[in-house]
Amino acid sequence: MADFGFGCMRLPLTDSKNLSSFDFPLIEKLFDTYLEHGFRYFDTAYVYHGGRGEEAVRKALVERNARSEFELATKLPLRTFKDLDELKQIFDKQLENCGVAYFDYYLLHNVGTNVWARMKQHNVIGFAIEKKAEGKIKKLGISFHDKPELFDEILSEYAEKIDFVQLQVNYADMETEGVQARECLEIAAKYNLPVTVMEPVKGGTLAKIPAEAEKLLRGKCPNATPASLALRFAASQKGVTRVLSGMNSMEQLEDNLKTFENFEPVTEEETKTLFRAAEIINSQTAVKCTGCGYCTEGCPKGIAIPKIFALYNSISRLTGSFSSEHTYYTNLVLQTALASSCIKCGKCEQACPQHLEIRTLLEDCVEKLENGNVILAPFLEKLKRNG
């Protein structure tokens, strides 16, 4: 049976517009309950919550529990590093952020086309191996969001130097062009590397699925939630040793604990049903965004890209009036920025783990959410003047 890890990319907040407004009473309750049920693994990263995620984990977990009672994973950011000296400084800062002397698990973050050449140029893996030799890393891994061909190339060089890989695996992405989870799992198995799964519920999109897909799942699995089926699917895949889930409510945590404390692998019939549901979900999802938010970090205009895509996806599933989405969009851009304010710099696409053509997709969002939006119209000129 695969282990169950607590993903800390989307911790609960008191203000959704402020990524560092952590709801510590709730976070501590979630962490405590998770630990009380015998689970130990917490996954964070240097870039989570606008660079404050590691500090939040320190306060809610590390400072309140003995070091032997939990396992901590974090990740080295590689997207914009200048040189090895900068990475050394970041690593030391991460130890300070988390309040620990070592990391149980440490990952090279989001290894892909955008960083692969520079990783080799600066011998990043050699740096990580040195830290492991010093006892500051217990197990070393990579997280990966890219094509299987590149994954195979990377592991052909690194497989003997790392202990595990972290992959996006869920029943909706086994064959999708941007992810190809099935093939990536096969490549990991080829190199005998255990897999930790991220995005098993695809940023929550497999917890709240189209009505047609939910009806299908309810008919075959009446006592299971869509989220629990997604987790069971991910945990049932060959080579998977751990499944991460981000939980920001007690209801979500309790459902997930129930799934893993009484774990049952998905049956062949359940798998067929999930794949039929995936066809429905994928056919009604215009933008395959998981809401990770990496695209927003360097956006010079401050466009709330994942939130705009979520509204666009809502429209793609509906017919008739879009007034609700137009209202939500208007309220959103009055606090952030219009989709049409995009200057096509491409920073968002360089950061996107799903390799979405964000600039083009934002143009589609403008067409659906801005053009003809009578609720937005009174504010439009002022917003455009403000950039």
C-alpha cells in the first residue's frame, strides 16, 4: 500500500488574495489530526505561498512536534537561478525557513526543458549529492512535469544518483498530451525508481467534476466520493509508494484518512469507469490548469491566471447565460488585472508545469469573459488606463 503524504502547496488562508495570510489554527488542527492517525510525511517547497510556505510549515509543524515525529520534504527552485552560489544560499535559507538541521526528502523542483541544460551546466545534481553526503538530505529526488522522452533522457544520467521521482499521476492525465502519466510511470519503473504522486486529484478538479461524470461514478461506486476514487486510482498504480494530497478543510482530510486507513486498490471495473469519467471531464475542460499558481509569480501585470482559467472552464461546461461568470470575472479583475492586459512576455509559459499556451488561452478568455460583459463594461476603460 502506498503511503499518504500531506501536500502543503495550498494551505488554508484567512484572505484568499493574500498568499501568506495563513489560517494557523486550522492548519495546526489539520496537521495534528493527520499525525494522530499515524501519517508523517509533509511536502512543501521554497516557492509555495509566494515564498512563505516553508516558514508556515515550520510554525505549524516543526516548532510544535519532536523532529522524530514527522518527515519533511522540500524542493530546490531551479527556474531562474543564476549560479551554484545562489543555490547554496537558497539551500541554507531553506533549512532556516523550516527550522530543521536536515531534510528527510529533498527534490530538484520541476525538472524539465526549461532547466535541464542549466542543471547540467552548473552540476546541480553534484551539489545536491554533496548535501546528502553531509547528512543534510536523507533521500534525494526530482519532481518532473514534461515529456516522457525528456524524462527518459534525464533518468539515463541521474537514475543511479537519486532515490525517487515525483510525478503528476491521475486518472484524467494517463494519456493526455501534456502529461502522459502512464508512459512516465513506465519509465520510472524501467529505472527501478519509486514514485511519489503529486496532483492525484488534479488541484481539486477531480473532486468537483461535471454532473455527467459524477453521476457515472455514483452509479458504480455509490459510497465513494470522487476525490477518494481519484486517490485510490493513483495509489494503485505500479511503482507508486506515496500519494500527496493538499487538504484545506477537515472534511477533505477526514475523507482522505478514511481512504488510506481502509485502503482498497481500484478494481478493473472501477478503473474502466474512471477512464470513462475522464473522457467526459476532459471533453468539458477547455484549459487543463491545475491551479498551482506558478504562472502568476513573475507576471509583470499581476494577472490572476489560474482564477481566470477556472472561470473560463466553468463557461465551457455551461450553456445559456454567462452572467454569473461575468460577475465573478469583474470582481476578480477589479482587484487584480484584466486578461487583456497581458503583454505576451511569456514568463507564465516558462513557469507552467502543464506547458499550457497561456498567452493564446488568455486571448480566448478575453473573448468569453471580457467582450460583451455588460457587468464589466462600466469599469473597462478605467481598468485599461490603469494597465
